Amino acid sequence: MNEGWLNDEYIVVFTEAESALASSKYELSQYLPGYTLVGLRGWDDLIVISPTGVMCSLPTIPIDPKMIVPFFFPEDLSLESDERFTGKVKWYLKPLIFGGNPQDEENLTWVSHEQHAELVVWWNNQYKIIKAQAGNA
């Protein structure tokens, strides 16, 4: 895993082996079949590669193909490490899509990469349930 600052964004890039494991842990195939998870962008977004090899990013919650935007790394990618954040992921206790306030420090915590994957899966399941209920109303 390589992580650090790229200009004003904190970036996490998985190795090839980590990428396969992370894709599984984040249950990416459930939302984006054929995509590969390659990293995290600014803690709030996933960096993925499409089945056709196009790199893009999208929010961690919801993982929704409609929210995909193009993304690319510079050819000479060099991340500036920052020990304060190594191995940590910023997490909003109440995700923004559910009305969480990004300015409220009470809504912010730091989690491990393992915990982040678990939280992303859990909150995406909650989103899916709520969306299904709204569709049936």
C-alpha cells in the first residue's frame, strides 16, 4: 500500500494483491461488476478501474455507477507521506448522504482500513434498504 498527499488530496493506492482483497472486502462486484478497486481518494471516494481499463472515482456511499467521474494519476505519481494519517481513514459517523455534517467534529473519527471496508459495506446496505423502501412507498 502506498499512501500520502497528492497536492491537497490524501490518496491510498493498493498493490495488485491488496487490490483484489480490497475489491472483495468492499463487495465491489455487488455494485460495480467487473470493476477493480485500486485505492481511496480523499478518504471519501473509491478509485476504481472499469472493465475497459478506464480509471475513475466515486463516493464510498453510495457506491452507485451513476456517480462515477473520470480520475487519473499523473504519470510521475509521487505521494508525500504523512505519518499522522498512515493506516487511517477519515470516517463520518453519520455519512453525508444520510445528512451527516462534514464540519461537525463530533461526526468525525479515524478508522483502520479494515474497519473502513466494513463500514462502507454496512452503510451501502442501509442505503440500498432505504432506497428500496422509498421505491415501494
